[in-house]
Amino acid sequence: MTERTYPSDVTDEEWSVVKPLRPPAKSETVRGRRRTVNLCAVYNAIRYICRTGCAWEYLPHDFPSPKTVYGYWRKWERKGIWQQVHQEVRKQLRKKPRAPKPLPPDLLTVNL
């Protein structure tokens, strides 16, 4: 099955900013089961819901199950991950140089 892409999907560059902020899997810190879900797909699903405003149960089948996506959203909300993501993305955007604003045309230089 080919993976369908949506306009709300994260780019590789955006994911590289978000990926370090995600909490580690339990199997990485203590004994536990390995994570079986792709966190990038979960993140894309959450972005899809935020962008479209659809209900969790109407999430397209291309994404992980709505119950899984909602569980990660709640966990990340409680841990403050969304605030960290927002701050990091804002920091990255502020580092980029801005294009100079074009000067408004001067009334004296406009030939009528």
C-alpha cells in the first residue's frame, strides 16, 4: 500500500525539529515493550485533525488508529510537549533571515 500524503503532513526538516522533543519510549528507559507505532505518523495525524477540525473517529485510515493518536495527544499535552514544540518552532523561524519588505512606490516617481 502506498502512503498517502496530506497538505498537513510534516516535512523531514520540520520533523527533525520535533523529533528530539518527543518523550523516549518505555523500552528506551526501563523494561517495556518496544514502540510499534510510527511517531511521525501520529504527529501527522494530530496535525491533520488540527488543520481539518475533524473528529477523532473520522481520522482517515492512512493514519494510526484514532484511539492511539488520541492517547499520544493526551500524553504529550499533559507533559507539556506541545508548548515545547511551539517554542522550538518559533525559535527556528526567528533564526531565518527575513526578506526585506518592498518599499511603497513614491507618488512623485509614479508616471501617470
